[in-house]
Amino acid sequence: MHKLEPIRQSERLSDEVAKRLRSAIKGGDFAPGTHLVEQEIAKQLQVSRMPVRIAIQKLIDEGLVIKEPRRGAYVHTFSAKELDEVYSIRVALERLVVQYALSNWSIKVEEELECIVERMRQAASVGDRQKGFELDSRFHSILWELSQHAILIEVVSSLRSRISRFLAEANDVLSPAELSHHVAAHQHLLNVLKQGDIERAKDAMADHILDAHERIKAYYSYLN
């Protein structure tokens, strides 16, 4: 089992335990199907079992962990059907994001997104996949924030959180050519958004999201 560092007792325990476990799951330290044993986690973190139990429930609510009757909690393993369902919903929501975001578009936002794409290009040129992944997440977060639709932001960010680890792992094995394509895809999406044609922008976003879907399926061969 992955080694977890002890938590300082001054921290809000259940939130910090959830943060540590979430990071371990998304980082791949806890593989899909890993059994999360409350007692073992509590011992490693040097906390009682109650904050661990609360934290695991948080992750169940987020879809990162599942709980099976009489067996306990396990890191969620996606099926092809579930991944398809998540992405079908995400496509619909991201199209809504574009609709609302374009109504609040500004030169300042445009410049910020251009800057992010340029930083993604620089990261790709040196093979820094982690930085590229972080910038990719920031690119989409800006669009979510621009929508100024609180419930939409909550739901779409939750869906991305569910597949974040899969995206990160699939991105980690991209070739230099694939990294360049990934950056170019963001530049293309931004160029379409800048034109202000809502329907065309919604279609471009759908294509962009579905490209990520195929990237995950290509990496996790069992999903095919």
C-alpha cells in the first residue's frame, strides 16, 4: 500500500485525509481496485478512524471511490460504458459552458488563454507533461469561471474530477508529436472561440472533449 505521511493534528482532519487520498488516487499511487482499509490509512496518517471514514465518504460522493456491501471501499475502476456515459454528459455540459462563456468574453480572457496555450507549447517542447496537464486543466477552468454559472461549474468540474487520473495517465505517455497535436488542439479551440460564433464554438468544444475521450480509450486498452 502507498505510504502516506502523517497529518499535523492542527489541520481539519477529514478534509486533509480526503486531500491526501484524492492526490494518491489521481496520481496513480492507489491503482484502480485498491482496497482502502480505514485502519491502515489511519495508522499511516496517525489519526483516528473517524476522519478517514468521513474522507472516504467524500471520495465516494466524488465518484473516485466505490463502496461494496460487506466488502468495503475500493478505488473506482471505470468500465467502457461508464466512461462513455461520463463523456456524453460532459460534452453536453461543455457546450453549455461555451454558450455562457462567450457572452462574457473579453480581450483580457482571450490574452490569458493565449498565454496558457503558449506555456503549454513551451512545456511540450521540453516534454514536461505534468506542466502541460496542469495548464490544460487551467485552460478549461477559466472557461468554466467565465460562464458565471455556479451549478454548471460544480457539475462539470465534478465530472472532470472523476476522469482526471485517467487523463493524466494517458497524457503521460503521449509522444512528442502527440504533445504538439494536443497543444494545437487547444490553439484551434481558442481560435474558434475568439470568432464568437456560438454554434461553431460549441461544436469545436465537443470535438475537443471527444478527442480526450478517445485518448483515454486508446491508452486503457481494456476500455476498447
